[in-house]
Amino acid sequence: MPNRISPKVVLITGATDGLGKAAAILLAERGYRVYAAGRSPEKRAQLDQFAKSRNLPLQSLELDVTSDASVHTAVEKIRSEAGQIDVLINNAGLGYMAVIEELKMEDFRSQFETNVFGVLRVTQAVLPHMRERRSGRILMISSVAGLVSPPTYGAYSSSKHALEGLSNSLRLELYPFNIEVVLIEPGYIVTNFQQTASELAKPYADASKSSPYAKIYSGAWSGANKGRGSSKTTPEDCARVMLHAIETSSPNPRYGVTPLARTVKFGKRFLTDKMLDSILRKKYGVTRD
């Protein structure tokens, strides 16, 4: 439990919706002082109103992870008001879904700018203060797509694979300073992420019928819809895993969230790449003519 006299301070990126919002509310309910960062003024205002109505120690914060100036301003604001940042949850992310050959280079760059360089930008801004205090915990919100790469997930999966590699190195580099780095690996959880991903994929979807990859697109989207319908895990379930990763004295390097994520983690240990490819081809209807 956090100290009620001097509550731990938490910064969560992408915290005005989905997994980030659920974590922000749960941690505030537990007594943490939460800064919920996001870009949308409307969503920040709604979250502030909610926090005020519940008398929660939670306030929104303007932060764009793709901007050096925005990240610097946000981190300095927290330090000036709260004195420190005890926990960083790198949650902001987006997903482009298209086959690699047809994916526009600017979209691929945008994918990495948010999911990789955005995480790096915020982490580098927070780390000097954690390191000086020799205390801190950083949660990286990865994905089951950071373990396997379904068709049309090339951009998103590669960004999450990069996040996994970044976190693995950080975990070792920060060990001497008593800073823990934990990967949270959700499977399919229904949030507005899927709606945003659908909007980003629309130009590719509109052109998919004339694409040589038409069957790939069809199978991938069919598989995604099946995942949406079968998902029983909620953002609040994921938030509870984050809470455990923060409060346990000795966290695991990674936590799978949802049965799918735990199954994939198990499968990666015992199945060959050929076996995994076969499973993914069957799931997404990838066949040869």
C-alpha cells in the first residue's frame, strides 16, 4: 500500500482512455497521486470532472509523447508540484494495420514515433530523477503482438518487439539504481484503441479489394473481429495487474494479461517458429492458391 501521508506519485501516458484511464482511476482510488497525461483537451476535462466528483487525487496533464518540448514541460510540472515521480507507466500507443509492402513509410514512422520513440522520450526525461533518488518503477505497456506477429500487424508488432528489447536492456541497466522495469503484455482487450486502429487502417481497407493481399486483409480483419467478440478481459482487469506490478516487492520482468497472452507466452517457450506460423496461418486464413 502507498504511504497515505506522502503518497507515491504516478505519471501515466495515454491515460485519458482505455487501459491508461482504468489504471489512473484504480491507482487514485488506492491513494496514489496520479498525473493522467493525454493530448485531448475534451478527454482531460472529462477525467478531471470525474476525479473531482469522486474526490480522487488525480489530475490530468497535457502531454504529447511525440514532442520533446511537451514531455519536458509535463515532467517539470510534476516535479515542481509533487517533487518527484515514483512510478512511470508508458501506456500511450497506436496501431497501424496493413501489409508491409503497402504500408506508407510515413505511417510506419508515425507508428514508431509514438510506440517506441515516445516511450524513450518520456523515460529519458524521468530517469535522471529516479536514478538520483535510487528508487522507481517503470511499467511498459507492450502487447501479445510483441511476442508474435500476425499478418497486417507488421508495423504494430515490430514497435512492440522493439519495446520488449528496450525494456530488457533497461531492466539490467537500472538494476544498480533500484529501479524496476516491468513489461505488461495484454492480449485483446476492447477499448477505443480498436476504433482508432480502424480509422488509421481505413485508407488501406478501402483499397484492399484490389490489392494482391486481399485474402490476407480479409483473414486478418476476420480474426480481429473474432478476438473482439471473444474478449472477456476488461481494462479494469489489466489495471489490477499493473497495480500488482507496482506494489509487489519483487515484480516479475513481464506479466501476461488475458488468457490469449498467457497462452502465447507458454507457446513461445515450447513451440518452434514453424509451429507458431502454422497456428497463425490457420487463425487468419493465410493459404496458398
